[in-house]
Amino acid sequence: MTKTLLQKKNFNQVSLRHLVVRAVQEILSDPDFGLSLSERAKQRLRQASGGKTAKAIPFSEIKKKYF
């Protein structure tokens, strides 16, 4: 569903609200939400990713692209 909305780039207030509500519900229904990783787990994740960090995209750039 999300992919379809993003592909169309046709957001209205109702569909955007629905998308946000679904995202929040998905996060809050995660049984691990609010738990923190141990230092050992963080270290293993860093090693698995090769030490590369993901580039964060500013909201302003996302807004220009999709709105």
C-alpha cells in the first residue's frame, strides 16, 4: 500500500493521515518497542554491516521529492 501511494505521488490529507496512523500502529505493536540493545548486540550489528553507517536524508529533501 505504501509503495502505491508513493509511486502515485498523489497525497491528500486523508490518505496521508491513514499512512501515518498505520506507521504508528506498526511501531507500537512491535513487542521490542522501547527496549534497548546491549552493547554486545550493537557491536555485532556494526560488524555485520561492515562498519558503514547509513546516510540520513533530511526531511526537507523528502518533502521536495514526494510533495
